[in-house]
Amino acid sequence: MKEDKDILLILVVYVDDIIFGSNEEAMSQSFASIMQKEFEMSLLGELTDFLGLQIQQKEGGIFLSQTKYLKQILKKYGMEDAKPLCTPMVTGCSLSANDESAAVHQPTYISMIGSLLYLTGTRPDITHAVGIVGIFQANPKETHLQAVKRILKYLQGTQNYGLWYPRDTYLTLHAYTDADWAGSVDDRKSTSGGIFFMGSRSVSWFSKKQSSIALSTAEAEYVAAASCCTQLLWMMQTLQDFQITCTPPISILCDNTSAISISKNPVMHSKTKHIPIKYHFLREQVLEQKVKLEYVPSKEQIADILTKPLPRETFEYLKQKLGVVDASSC
């Protein structure tokens, strides 16, 4: 990144691929000229493709997708003609490492998981499902493979979907956090989910199993919120480097009132003293008014899509809230 008063030049480099842009055309042209003198490189003009991501810059905004890559995956695994399904995982799905079905070819299973993981870069709607099936790479069974194929069947029917970022989006940072208490049938650990928004569109997300067992829903939600907080503070600092100021406290939206109360209570008591100290970092940030936990009704909790399988209507509603839409609707 290069900064000259109010003029900003931002570069993204991956091996020998470079994206750069500026809020001043002259700086972009100057940088391009310098690079061409020093290195052998080609300029392809407006960004349309980068590392398998397709970028469509339209009058109303920017659309990101991985349609070409997805079609390659479907063809590779023989799923291009599969019957589409409406959700990536069936409601109430509870996969286990102790499944007694037949073992499947491990290298193929690992390859499928790796391909799907890369797709989550523009498809947060499959993040939770991919995270669940990815747990069983060491010893995959037929039941696990069928769950992977269900994800591919869902993707087969949503090939042209991606993330839409309208130009009129306000650059206000906020986050949603959620947890699925004791969701793992093997070790009873909970799943944390978090999604971060700039205005009305998602820019980052995570779905991850917690490292320790939570003794209550409130504890699971509190741990998830703490993980969300650390990511949020890093994003605030990064945005400052890009000359975007986020005025604290930044909102973290949670649907558990007990977790919100714990974050505001400076006193350790019998219901919280067993929670690892590192998670009480959240309480400190709340007291310093850098972040604040706010209540959101469960039906509007967008992070639900990152922690549990959902019925079709709920899934479709939250997917739209994520900004995952069909290219034809942009």
C-alpha cells in the first residue's frame, strides 16, 4: 500500500499475480509504468479474473463468483448432471467419525474437500457444511461421501450464484455471532460462527469447532462472540490503514441474552470462572467501549447459516441476507 495525502494505492500480490488500484487514475498509471520498466509483465486492463475468481464490475456494483471453477469441479467428480437440491445439508444431520458404513477412497475424498474449501471464498452459504464433512478426512465413510455429494448437488443448482457488492453500500462495520451448542455427536463440542459486514454486505466469515466443551448455551455463545471480537478488532485496524475510520463501539449482534449479560459483568462468578481466561478478552473490550454486544432476534441471526443445517425457507432467507445471489439478479 502507498499513501500520498488523500491518494491511496493498494496492491494485492500472490506469487506472480498482482492486483492494484487507486482512487486516482494518475497514480495507477504511474505504478504500472514503473513496474513495466523493472519487470516483464503484461497489463490486461480492468480486473475480470484472479486466481479462479471472476469479477464483474457493473454500473451498480461488483459481482464476485467462481462459476468456471465450480463447473470444473462438477465435471471432475461426475456431478454435472446431478439433480439439484435446495440446501447443502439436510436438517438435523449428525455425522459421526464412528459411522459403520463402508470406507471410501481417501485421496478422492480429500480432493473433494479441498475443492469445496476453495469455493467458500465466494460461497459462505456452504461454509458450515464443508467444515462438517472436512472433519472426516482421516477415515471417510460412505455416509460422509454422500454428504459431500449433497453439497455438490446443491451447488449444481446454484452455479451462477456469487457475492454482490452494490456501490451504494455504507462502509459501516458490524458483525453477527452465533454458536450451535454441543453440535458434535463425537466430542460434544460446539461450533462457533461469525460473519462480518461492511454496510449490508458480508466481507468475511468463519465457522469453526470450539477448542473446549461448553457447559451451557450461554458459554458457547460467549466463546463464539470472543472469537468474533478478535477478528473484528483486526479488521478495524486494517480499515484504518485504508483510510476508513470505524467509530467505536462496533456492534456484535448475538441472539443470546445471557452471553450479552456475561460480557457486561466485570465480576467472575460460579457460572463463568471455568471459562478460559482468553475468552474474557471480550469483556475487557466491551468495558473499554471498543465493541458492544447487542441482541438480535433468532430469526434475524444471519450467523445461524454458519453453525447448523437449516430448513429451506430459513436457509434461503439468510442466504439472501449474506448477499449470495444469482448473477442474473444484479
